[in-house]
Amino acid sequence: MKPYYKRRTSKLLSATAAALLISSAGTFPASSDDCSDEIANVEAALSTANITAEDMVKVEVGHATAVSKQVAGDSAGCVEDLQEAKSILNLE
């Protein structure tokens, strides 16, 4: 049987690790969800948009780069790439 101080240290480390995991669980997905919502808004507007072929290409390129940045974890870049698409689709 382990001495008391080793059991206590092990429990303390486990509790600390669990607390860190729980506290950080809600912080990371929030930004990617924001980008997911923006992507969904652009996709919904794109399906009913009446825009020129040139603007359609701009929106599709912005959408594609935003999705790739979202997958890479760059939510700020994702939102930035969607700005032009949102302005073309009058979502702002």
C-alpha cells in the first residue's frame, strides 16, 4: 500500500487535472461555433441570393477559405474571410 502522502498527491493531481479540463471545455469551441454560425448564415443566404456570377465566385472563394481556416482552428481568420461574402449577400 502506498504511503498516505503519495495517495493524497495522486488524488490532488487528478482533481486539478479534472478541474482544468472542465474549466477549459467551454472556452475553445465558442469561437469556432461563432464561425460555424457565420458560415451557416452565408450558406443559407447563398442558396437564395440573386447576385452576379462574379460576386458568386467571390462569395464561394471566401466561404471555402473560411471553412479551411475554421478546420485549422483560426476562427479570427475565418470570420475575416467571411466579411466580403457577408457584405455581397447584404448580411451585415
